Amino acid sequence: MNRNKGFNAYFVVIIALLLFTVWFSTLREPHDYYSKSGLKQDLEQNNVAEVMIRPNKETPTGAVYVELKQGAEKVLYVSDVKEIEQLLSGYGIEASMENVPQENWFLAYVLPILVVVIIAVFFFVMMNAQNSGGNGSKMMNFGKSRAKLSLGNGKTTLKDVAGLREEKEELEEIIEFLKEPAKFTKVGARIPKGVLLEGPPGTGKTLLAKAIAGEANVPFFSISGSDFVEMFVGVGASRVRDLFSEAKKNSPCIVFIDEIDAVARRRGTGMGGGHDEREQTLNQLLVEMDGFGINEGIIVMAATNRVDILDPAILRPGRFDRKITVGTPDVGGREEILNVHAKNKPLGDDVDLKQIAQTTAGFTGADLENLLNEAAICAARDNRSFVKQADIKHAFIKVGIGAEKKSRIISDKEKKITAYHEAGHAILFHVLPDVGPVYTVSIIPTGIGAAGYTMPLPEKDEMFLTKGKMLQDIMVSLGGRIAEEIVFDDITTGASSDIKKATKTARRMVTRFGMSENIGVINYDDDDDEVFIGRDLAHAKSHSEAVSGEIDKEVKHIIDECYNKAKQIILENKEVLESCAQLLLEKEKITRDEFEALFSV
């Protein structure tokens, strides 16, 4: 609700009531008017019951109020009340006489002044509201910082952050810096000016900042990087100045900038040159971070998942002294995160969070929270008051692959092709040592447009990819296409995404990781992740056209070699291919135990 609109309505009501009071105070009682002859006629007919004479202040004028016997009331204004009094005494009627009415000092003096004062205050408040942003006008507030101030009384603390033990230890040092700065300054230590939290989306960077706000007993300013950028020139730089001005007043404090890449991108890479508004904002941010004094007590925290596009000037020591990488959690961290998110969810006896942690390699904290939330939704949909292991398995497929579309009508021919395609993937997952085992094989269409899926089950976390592992990944990707070719002597478009994935892996092996004997240990990667238009326009290749041709030949050689090896493995297990496809056509989805049982037949 707009508070200024509430104030405006309040003053309008006051003025309306005031005008109504003035109007009501001027009203006179309703009477019928008649002449002196009419009074005489009523007196002669003995029609008059009571008479009251009310003289004016300017005597002898006044008003005569006559009440007739029929109940009617009439008034007569006369120039001489004594004449009327004599007339009435002639008919034997004694009139009552009121005192001369006094002048109403409130209506005469106070009310006019009060009306003027209220109207003046009303217009003053209206003008002030417009200048401060009321009625959609925010002209005077463009340069003000939009940072939210927290005094450390948040509900989130470091106890609520799981799976980030080392990251929390580093941030606990920051809190200790702010609480006891003398402990560090007496040994010549400088309090860090900035802490940059970097890592993939969903790993808990913003959650860590919220926990610091809840733990620290110091003011905590939080703002998003996009809040600095406006359509008006100079607004971003003004907001940066205002933010640090407020921070200095509340020192010691923490300033947290979420998604800092929105404002701190590398300069000189856009089309706007040095006058680009984002660059002006970044320049001001650089000056402010390096401008306040050492040990002044202001620590800048920032979070981003695109540290590669940040300007080098903001990453140097003295601005962001510490860079904390918040990566995906390991198996122990995933179990801690699952325990945190399972606190308010009643779990069944068959739920094993440790086993779930082992099967969710690569999941971030946000992914794990979403997994348990989807499982709880599934339990509620089935009118159960607790979550079962089956709910979590269903959610695992929904989160990892997409919702299954069981109602989709598929022809028998397409279903048969899909069954052999997924069986080809599954056989390679099982036989090759570094890519399996199989978790689920299904020919039910999913929300991502796939006709089926084969989901592996990583049993351990891997920090590095080996050449053998990457070659096996390529072989698995090609397994569906190979199975179609063997069984139907034809191929379909269903393997297009698999071929794309295999080609990308092979090219990265050659150009980025130096895993090609013919090309050598040289990086020919063109930085496909580069997003700057200005840099793309002037981008030159790091190698010649002849080298590009050699790279293409080496990529084709890797794909062809993996294709032949994978085809040989599937031909050796053709009986399993047939039995797996038939079982899929019968049940549409098979588990790991059902699939592995086919190899023992």
C-alpha cells in the first residue's frame, strides 16, 4: 500500500468534515415565514398558542417565533419588537423574551484561521510527498542506496548451514575480526576489506551471507548488483556513494552485494565504451572499496557464479582479499544438508538419508532441498502424513530427468525402437567399469522431450575426469544409436542429443585437456563460454586453419574408435539386448536389480 495515498485521503476527509461543520453551523431551524397581517389574523381567530420574541443585538429589531394551536411554527421579522409586544398584550397573550444572542467567537475568529492552516498543511504535505517519492514520483530518490539494513537479528545462523565446514570457518574469522579488532591489529594484522563468495548456482553463497547477518552483532547492509543500475545516467555511481556513506556511519559493519557480476563486469568489453553506465558504477565501486581507511571496520562481501567475467581490478588484494569457493558438497556434506532439510518433514522408517547422499553425486544444496520438497509433495498427493523412500526415488527421477508422461500415446514401433535404444545405453553402463552402474531404465516419455531414459547411479564423488572415463562416456552416449543400427538396420533422430554430447566431450579432450597424441599437449580452446560482444567482434583464433582441420580429424578419430568399441561390446551382449528390450516393452520401467539379473541368465 502507498503510504502517501493514505496521507492524502486522511487530509481530504479532514477538510470535508471541516466544511460540513461550517455548513451545519450556519443552518437555521426550518420555519414558515408570514407577515404582520397574518399574525393579526391568527390572533383574532384565537389561533396562537405561544409566542417567543428574540431581539437582535441591534435593537429594537428582532424575530418573533409563533407556535399555532395546530402545531405549526412560523417566524416574523420585525423592525420594532416593542410594537409586537403591545399587539400581543392587547389580545391577552404574554410573549416570552430571549436574551440578545451573543456573537459566536469560534465561527467568527477561530474557524477561518483553522481552515487556512489546515489547507496550508495539506498542500505542504502533498508537495513533500511528491518530492520524497509519493504518487509514483521518485525523482529525489534515484541516487539513494536501496540497501536493506539488518542488525544481526535474523533467523538464519551458521548452524543452519550444512556441508560447508571450511567455508564457515573462514567466515567465522570475519565475524571475529568485527567483534574483536584489537586482537588482530595489535599484532599488525589487517582486517580483510572484501570477501568474494564464488561457486555454481545453488551451492549456498547467499545462505552463507544470511547466516553471517544472523551471527554478527553488527549492522549488515544487503543489496543486489542489479539495484545499482538504472536507466538514468549517474544513478548507479550515486547509489554506490550513498551505500558506503551509510556504511561508514554504522562502522563496523558488513556490506553484502549479491550477484555482483551484474555491476562488476570486465570493462572495455561492451559496446558503450568508457561512458557505459555499468562501467561508471564499477569505477565508483572500485574507488569506494579502496578509499576507506585500513581497519575502518567495513567488510564488503559479494557473491557470484560468474567470477570469470569480473573485472580484474576488483579481484585484486586490497579490494577482495579473500576468495572463498563454495562448490558442490561431497557425500558427507550432502548427508548433512539432507538432515537439515528433513527436520520439518516426517520420514518413514525405510528412508535412508545416507544412501540418498551416496546416490546424489553432483547435487547442490538447492538440488537436495528441491529433492526432499518434491518427495513431500508426492506424499501429500497420496494423502500420507510421512515421506517414504519410494517418494524420494520418484522425486529423484522427476528432478534429474523430468516428470514422466505416462498418458502420452506412442506407437508400438516407436516404443520398440526406444526399448532397444535404452537397452544399448544400459548395457554399456553395466559393462564399462567407470560409468555405471544402472539405476533405472525406462521407456516412458519425460518432460524434457525424451522418449525414454537410462539413469546411472554414481557410487562415489570424483574430483577429476580421466581420459578413460571420458572415452567411456562417449561410448555410452553412442550406445543407443548402435543398438538401433544392429537391430533395425536403420537409424533415427532420437540419438541427436547423444551425438551432440559425445562430440562436445571429444572436442574438449582434444582442445582443452590435451588428451590427443596427434595434436599434443596444447590448449586450442576458443573459450566458448565468452559472452562479451565487444570481445567477440575483435576475437582472433589462437590457431591456424590447418590446426583446425587437424582438430576436426582427431575428434572424428576419437568418435569412430569409441563407436567401434561400443558396437563390439553390444554385439557380445546381444542376448541381453534382446531380453532387456522385451522386459522394457512388458514393464516400461525396470530397476537395477531387474536389469543386472539379465546378465546372470
